[in-house]
Amino acid sequence: MVQSRVAIRYASALFAETSQSNTLETTMSDVRGLRKMLAESRDFALFVESPIIKASQKSTALKVIAEKSQLAPTTINFLELLIQKSRINELSAVLASFETLYNERQGLILIEVTSAVELDAAQQEKLTKKIEEYTGKKPVASYNVNPALVGGFTVKIGDSMVDNSIKRQLEVLKKRLMQGAFNN
């Protein structure tokens, strides 16, 4: 994911502040909650990103949301800063950048595993260990099922994709057949 310089700058400032004030874990919890709200509520996302809604209205509404969500004071102050600096429309990118910084600090790597059938706990653990050996970081995995893969799985690690699916192998075989790779 390409992130803007503005998002990285604000996320870095928040990260430095929360690291120094020993509120990193609390802030990370708030970040996850806000990211979830942005992902699940299209209205909230449109509200935050709208240039038409006045800063004072956004501030009032976000204070109510922050109170109901029990956000930490540091997070509330940060949201206010984004509103004052007319950068609240960058909230999603700032939160994503903050989470990236947090994961790097914790030695975590986000992975997305898609398999043709649901993987059992033993298979998930084995795959996680292999990825940890490969990357040197602790994987935080999300698992999806896609029967169209026919068999096998794909693993997305950052911007890289490992495709061990039967579907992909069949595509490669078809391409080789079409090119005459098996002709003598």
C-alpha cells in the first residue's frame, strides 16, 4: 500500500508521542477501533473525508464518537489536531501508516492466506512457522477460503504473493501446452 507523505508524517508524530508517553498499546487499540469503524461504516468514512462538512461540525461529532468509543485522551487530541490542520480526510491513511509503524516495532508482518478449503489449526500453525522462518518476523494471519483455487493456497505477504494453488498450476500447464512446450 502506497501511503502519502502527509499520512506518514502524522503517523510518525503520533507514534513517537505515544512511544515516549508509554501509551502505544492503548493508542494501537484505538487505531484498530477507528480503522474498523471506517471499514464498516460508509457513512462515517464519508463524513470524515467530506470537504463540505465544517471542521467545527466534525470536531463536535468526533468528540461524541470518541466518548462513546472510550478513546484515550492522546487519540482524541490527535483527531482534534487533524481537524484543526484540515487533514482529517487523511485519517484512514494516517491510521494505516501508524499500524505499519507499530507492526515494524513489534516485529510483526501481516499476511493473508487464501485456500481452497478451510485450513485446520495444525496446518495454520505449520504455515505460520514456515513464514516466520522465511521472513524473520512473527506473522499475523487472516485466513480466507476461495473454492475457485481448486486446491492449495495463496499467501500475500506485504506486496508479494506466493501462489501454490492448483488453479495457478493448471494455468501454467495450459500456457505451456498452448505454446507447444510438450511437442517433441
